[in-house]
Amino acid sequence: MNIRFSIETHKLLIERANREDKPAAALVNELITAILQQEENNEPKKTDSSLR
């Protein structure tokens, strides 16, 4: 996968990855995973009646 960031976003990403002493790709993976899990937790729960 090839993700393109704006220059400013890329700069911030590299700075944070360096502060956390990890590769930028690992940081991107962590951030995206955290956001997806947050969204999943915020989705309304489906009940049996709504599945029909």
C-alpha cells in the first residue's frame, strides 16, 4: 500500500515517530488501528430486531 501525505502531515508523522523511537510505518499502523477501533466502539450496537 502506498499512502501519500501532505508535506506538513509527513513532517509531523516523522517527528512523532522519531520521538517514539519507531519507524513511521509502525506509527501509521498504530494510529490507523486505534482510530478504527474507536469508530467500531462508537457504532450503535445492532439488536436482533434490527438485523431482520
